Amino acid sequence: MPELPEVETVRRALAPVLEGRTLVRVVARRPDLRFPLPEDFGQRLTGRRVRAVRRRAKFLLIEIDDGTVLVSHLGMSGSYRIHQGDKPPLEKHEHIILLTDEGTEIRYNDPRRFGFMDLVDGGQLADYPMLKNMGPEPLDDAFDGAALTAALKNRQTPIKAALLDQTVVAGLGNIYVAEALFRAGISPRRKAASVAGVRAARLVPAIKEVLQEAIAAGGSSISDHRQPDGEPGYFQHRFAVYGRQGEPCPGCHCDVSRTGGIARITQSGRSTFYCSRRQR
């Protein structure tokens, strides 16, 4: 599933071609994605001007001039493609088509249809069920060691599970939690409440650095993620631990045949990768 860097990469690509533009045609080629599309979806957007393209956690928020917000979640396989000039033939899984007054066509493609789109009154966005209990944005200045310490107080779950809880911090997923914990030298098994003070102050910069580097690399393409220009992301080539079971971690000179290298365990039904010697 796309995590914060992948969604932010999409947002940065969509903003220049959508912001300030009028949607002259909006076509839904099927009535549903993960959920049914809002009634009169295309008609409600056609003729409207896009004010801004924002992101909250793993959600795209496209603000429309009548106060409506188009909420878009990519699910497992959703992606946007931007076409200017000559347009290629429509593909089977290109379900939503947005055409701007500048002639740019934006297509939403989702083979598995785990993504969704909804139209929400901007004044009610804070109470939207998918967003209302979200934690802080990890790249905001307000997210610091003290804020993380407070969010983790009394939490007895492993720190890996706590960081995946979107009410603790918004937008993190399996890949970037694993990478941030490695950089911070913190075991994914450690109780969340114990990641306080100095440990929290070490972890927050690691989270921010991993996310910023991943965004700069266009995200990570392991299976479905593609940037709106069709290019894959490249951060997967810089993984320190994720998906590298049995390999040495960066900067490690241990005997992998003896230590086993990077370990893989299962936590809450998901794979966790870490170095048991460097992460405590």
C-alpha cells in the first residue's frame, strides 16, 4: 500500500496541472471503486475550478472552488497518470478521467479497486470518519521528541505497532517504520512507552529523514507504485533493512553465516525487518 512518501510524490505531480485549472470533463467509467462513488460524481465536479491539492496522511485532498473536497485514497494498486498532448488509448483499469481546461488529462488507474474517492463538504472535513482521529503529520515542525513521547505514554504494544497506528502519527507504514527504527537504533520489539526522552528525540529525526529522502526519490516501487509520469520510485534501492532478510545491514561487518544477518519476524500479521545487534 502506498505510504506517505508515495502519496506526497503524487500530490506534488498533480498540483501543477490541477491547481487553478477548471475541470471541463469528469468521467467515472464505473460506479464504484472500493466503495460506491458519490451520486452524480462527474456532474458535481465538471465545470468546477481546483483551488489546491493537499495531502493528509495517506489521503489526497483536492479542494474545489465550491467548498467541496475530493478525498482520494490509492488503496493497494491505485495510481494517477498525467497525459498532455496526444493521449494514449484508455486502459481497462483507468476508472476516473479528469480533463482540465488546459487540455491535460489525469487518469486514475486501479486494477484491484482497493482505493476510493469521496466528495466531502470542506467544512466537515475534520469530522470525516477516515480523517478525524488522525495523529500529527510526521514532517510538521510540531512533531518532535516531546510530542512522540506524549503520544506513546502508557502504550505497552511494541513500538513498531504503535508507529503504524495512525492515531499516534499519520502516514507511516511498514516500510518506513522499519527503516526509521533501524536508523534510530531502536528494536521494533521494544515497548512503545519506553521510547521516550532521548530515544524519542533520536527516533523523530530518523522518521523525518527517511520520509524526506523517500519523497526525493519518488517513493518506493515494490509492486504497484508509479509516479504520475509513469516512472517508478527509486527509494527501494536504498533500503537498509526492509526486505533484506539474511543480508548484512549497512556498515556491518559481522559474519552473516553465524549471525543470520538482518532478521525477519512477524508482528501483528506483518513482516518486520531489523538488526538485532544494532537495534535495542
